[in-house]
Amino acid sequence: MDDLKPSATLALNARVRKLRADGRKIIDLGIGEPDFDTPAAVKEAGKRAIDENKSHYTPSAGTLELRKAICAKFSRENNLDYAIDAVMASNGAKQVLYNLFMATLSAGDEVIVLLPYWFTYADQIKLAGGKPVFVQSKEDFQPDLNKIRAAVTGRTRMIVLNSPSNPCGVVYSREALIEIGELAVEKNFLIASDEVYEKIVYPPAVHHSIAALDKRFFDRTITINALSKSHAMTGWRLGYVGGPREVIKAMDDIQGQTTSNPSSITQGAAVEALANEQPEIPLMVKEFAQRRELVCAALEKMGVKVVKPSGAFYVFADFSPFFNGVSDSVGFCEFLLEKAGVALVPGNPFGMPNYARVSFASSRQNLAQAMDAVAAAVR
Ligand SMILES: Cc1ncc(COP(=O)(O)O)c(C=O)c1O
């Protein structure tokens, strides 16, 4: 427990709540979830599940109907053909990841994590007895294959990929994914591919599932997804996964002895979400695209060097030229909270202390006000 860090964003939320309670107006750009409603048809399916008394235990991995919908979704949208016993559902992608690390890591096993990374990976790997090995990405946040290769040892068990990425929005190129896949085959390690932001991608970027690029990659990849970000359903808690049968079986055994099935009501809603087009999703992505332009333009005007995100709803930028009397992003974000009344997440927990994450899961009006306040504060 001494090694486990509490979630950085949850800590920030508590601080924002306290300042608001003291009467301060705070614009929170630390948000990690879409500020949109769950699609209407999905809400109706959830209500139907209640009315039809779908209120009993289901198989730990999810109902047969849901697992069929997961298989069909992977096949239709990702070109991945998983058998029914090679997929399962959990309480969000977070539980999928936890099950995965618990199922596959022995004490001292190493897992390559690319910087900047979503902090939960590191803490969950440690909880499972493993050791995260951090590898810096290139300046445009694409993976640096030479550095990844240099980090591989006899203990390397897995690499974690997250494209589109939280916190930097990078979408890995097909070429980079193929290079990583080939290395995983050569050195015999697993690939965990967290694709929860796959639907939030800005053209010309294209999302590729690494498991679909080569049969040999498919055989060693665990593809992780969730309704949380794609369908604005964070609170419903529905993650899902496809992978090698024996890995999924082990993950299901862990889930069966811990939480059992995700909520039966949520599963009813999830079948609708996965089986049918939801017209609200492209509208949400269109709105995110406009906000991305607004935030990137405002940051550039301030003199911040921006790598424009190709996916997700975050800009991860280097604010160190503004560090004046503070040593890192934690101090800088404190300063912004005090001076500008704007909350950003410092880059430290993502492994890059010169950076901060700006979420654009907030209205354009809020974003414009926040960017003005940040610009005035740094001036
Ligand atoms: C990259 C990434 N993976 C997984 C998750 C967890 O998603 P869920 O809410 O489905 O557990 C998040 C949530 O912030 C995330 O950013």
C-alpha cells in the first residue's frame, strides 16, 4: 500500500470541490469523461432491462447475448474474429486491466509502459506484483521503437499500448504498431491494447487495432475496450475484452471470485450500444473536434508548443517555459488554480512533469473563458 498512489484526478476533483465550497468560481479542465448524455436508445434499453426483471446474476463474463454482441462488434468494427469464449465483460476497462495484470503477471515480471501513460497502468501492475518499465516516446508522442527494444529484458512479459492516448491524444501509426507487434513476436511478450478512445479520432488520423494487423499479433494481444468514453457511459461501468482463450479464462476466474458479473441492467443497455449505430456519437465527436481547434489555437497564441491530438479529448502540452518560481507542473497547476481559477491535471502522474493535461470535455464557452484566464495568468 505504501507504493500505491491514489488517483491523481480524484485528488484534483476533491481540491476543486473545496475551492468551490469556499465560493471560488473554478473552471475544471481536469475532466476525464465526455460531458454528453448516454445515447437515447441505450437509456431505453437500460429501462427495458429493469422492466423485464433482468435483475439476477448473469454468468461472470456477461450474458451470452452480450458476449455475442461483443464478438459481432469486434468483427464488424475492428476486423477481429474472437470466439465466444475469447471475450468477456467487466465493470469498466479498469477492471478489465486489473483482471489482466492479475492473471498474467508473476512477481518481478516487467511490463513496458510508454510515456506519457495513464497512471492507473503503473499502479495496477505494481498491485499485481509486476514492475512497470517506462519508455519515453518521441516528441510527437509516437512510440520510439529503438528505446522500446532497449528496454526489453528476459523478464519482459507485456507491453501496454493506449491509442488514442490519455493523456496526449496520439493515435499510433500503422507502421509503429507493426514494428511493436514484430518485436513482441520476436521477444515473446504479450500486447495489451487499450482502445477505449477508438471512436474519438480526428481525420485524417485512423485508428488501427494492432491485433487486426497480423495473425501472429492477434494470438498474443488482449484488446481492451469500454462504453465509458465512446458512448458517454462512464457511470454505467461496462468494459469488454477479447484475447487468447486461456488468458480470458484466467481473467474470468479472477472476476468470478471477486466481483462476479457487471450489472445485469448495464448489460442490457450494452447490447443496444454495441449492436446498433448510435446517432449521438458522431455529433459528440464533431463537437470535440471544434473544441480541439479552439484549445490548440488558444495555447499556441500563448506561446505553448502544441502537438495537436489526433484522438481522445485532451491536449498534453509543455508548460515549462512558464515555470517561474515553481519547479514542476504540480506547482504550476497550483498557480493556475489560484490565479486563473482553472484546473488542469499536472503531467507528473503521467510521467512528464513539464507537461499538463488540458481536457476539452467542457463547453466551448467554458473553454474560451478558461483559455483567456490562463493566458492572463501566465502573462
Ligand atoms: C486510457 C484509459 N483506459 C481506461 C480507462 C478506464 O475506463 P473505465 O471507466 O471504463 O474503467 C480510462 C479512464 O479514464 C482511460 O483514460
